[in-house]
Amino acid sequence: MILIVDDDAAIRLSLKLLLTRSGFETTLASTPKEAMAIVRSQQLQLVMLDMNFTRSTTGEEGLTLLRQIKIFKPDTPVILMTAWGSISLAVEGVKAGAFDFITKPWDNTTLMRRISLAIELNGRSAPQDEESNFDRSFIIGQSPALLNVFDTVKRIAATDASVLIMGENGTGKELIAEAIHRNSHRRDKPMVKVNLGGIATSLFESEMFGHRKGAFTGAVSDREGRFAMADGGTIFLDEIGELDLNSQVKLLRVLQEHTYEILGDSRPRHTDVRVICATNANLPAMVNEKTFREDLFYRINLITVTLPPLRERQEDIPLLVRHIVKSHCRQNGIREPEITDEAIAFLSSLPYPGNIRELKNLVERTLLVSSKTTLGSMEFQAQYTGEPPVTGNVAMSSLDAKERAAILQSLAQCGGNLSRTASLLGISRQALYRRMEKYDIKP
């Protein structure tokens, strides 16, 4: 049974007819109150949820209803329905537990694929040994925000669904793509990484599909394209938002038909690849501005994974710092210095517009410049040239800095669970809340 929640009768009827033709049973609700009555009383495969109702156009009603649904039906997937103007709210909804979001008006074929995938993934329970074998050893962090990403990756890795990874620069989009590939049935085949922002338009076909000797001036030998290299495996298309419209058309054909032609050879070639794309651009806005093709957008984002910026997973910073220090010192054959609690507190207080990449650069630069066996906050402050810290942690007393660092470390150790963190620190939850508020630590 699929629940359709929308105050527009035409939308409800349209979705009901589409789903009924595909063999699904539906039930309809026009208000949050009606929706919650159904949620409480019926077993549901999926909820299709509008972001706005009659009282408001902000999308907040949809987010509120989403949270209520997740309380009563935490395992039921929810797909949000939104207009372009509320894309940011839809992304917030995905962070709050929605499976996916679609934009109005939608493409029926794409919508049915996403509905079928949501139901399929929700019905698939991975065996215990499959869960325990999930490889994320190369990604550091235990914050709730990162664990939410891993939960999605675990569910989609075993499928061939196309994935769009979104997030700011330096958040680790390539590592998430690797995690999807390593945990898929394609893991023994190649993963080919392509930086689309670094390929000239005139060379796009040659780079992606290959060419024969003499196909154009300068083609002195045959060249194998990236899709041929990735056959049977995964192709990772980074910076997809940088692709010009002409190249977008050529890429779309390959993704739709699973065939391509080598330059200088008109014989169609079949390709069997899983496509993972990544961008820091706002693709929905680009579609609205006609700078990114809508059909290509739907083709590449069957599943969207949004990575949190480092400022939203501060509890991972102590783990990341120690990992960076250990790796740098091992690679350069130097002795690993001690990093003080005050240094960790300072590093945890920075805004990091460059995210993990910025943190890595700061730590490695400090290690190269300083020869001390113990590195405190002053050493890192001397090498920091970015924005001021987001809190007053630099001016903290030594005791406050140590307490803040201990709380961050305990949060990371307990995976963000506040009850376990309070128990580990030997304080009550209320005391932990007060200290987190004092040191501006986000739960």
C-alpha cells in the first residue's frame, strides 16, 4: 500500500492512476491529519509526501509531517514532492530521513524507477555477514551525520542504481564513490575516475569513448576511452556540473542506450558500467536555468547522497586529526608528535569552508614547519590563515579546552549517542547538554 499525501486533488488522482497501472495499491490523504490517521492504522510500503499544504508555502508543514511519520513508521521510505523553489527544504528533508525527493512536474518513467527502488531497498534486509563485511576502513569518522550516509551507502551498494553524490568541496565525495564500488558486486572490476572539469570540450568524445588512429589531426594511434576501461565496473564522473550542454547530450545517449561509438569507427559498442556522479554545484538550479539538461539530471540521480560539511560533524575532527598526523609521519619517516587537548579543541573550533581538505592541509603544514615533539594550539594557530573560529575556544582556559576536547572525543567514541557519552564521562545527560551548549558543540 502506497500513501499519497497532497492537498491538490489533481496530483492525488494523477499519482493514483500511475501507480494503479503499475500494480500498486494506493490510499490518499489531503491533510496532515488524514495522513497520520492512515500512518497509525495501516501497513505501508511507501509514502509520497507533498512539502506544502493549504496553510503555507514554506515547506515546513511537509518537514513536520515527515518527522511525525518517521516516529510511527521509522522503516517506511518517504519520497518528498516539491517545486523548484523548495529544493533546499527537500534536501533538508532527506537529511531528516526522507528516502528521496522528486520535483513537480515529474517524468513518469523516472518517478516509477525511484518508487520501485525505494520499495525494493526497503524490503531488502542484508544478511549479518554482509553487514559485517561492509568496507569503510578508509573513511574516518563516527558522527551521526556520517553514519547516516553510510546507512544509505550500505543499502544502495549492492544495486546498479546510478548515484549522485552532492556536497561542498573537500567533503570526501570521491571516497564515498569508492565505498559504493568496493561494496558492490562490481568490486573486482575497474573503477575509472574522470574529472569532467579538466576535459576540454573538443576532447570529450576522445577521452570518454576513445578514437581510432587518423580519426582527427593528431590522432597518431588508437586510444581506449574511459567507458571501455570501466566496462563491467564503475565509472566515477566528478564535477558533472562543469560539463557543457553539447557534451551532456553525448553523455546522455550512453547512459540511456548503454552504447557508444569510437571516433573513426561507426560500429556501436555496448558498455556495462555503473555510473556514479559527483558535484558541488546546485544541479536543480542549473536545470531551472537551462544550463544542465533535465533528462540527464534525472538519469544520474536515481539515488542522491548528500555529504555533510565538516562543520556539521565536528565530533569527527579529533579522529581525523590523529589519522592525518599518523599517515603523514609514516609516509615521511618522521617521529609522530603528541597533539595536545588544547590543539584538538582549537582545530575543532574552526569553520572549515574547505572541509576535510582544508583540515588536512593545515595539519600537514604545521607538521612540516614545526619540529617540536608536542604540538599545542599555538603551533596550529600560527599556520592558520582562514576565517576566525566559530566559537571563543581559543580564549578558553586550559581546563575548559581540555573539557571540550574530552566531550568531542567521547561523542566520537560513542557514535554521537548522548546517553552513552554522558555515561562515559560520568555525568548526567542534563549536565552534558549544559556543557555542550557552553562549548557550542552541536548534537
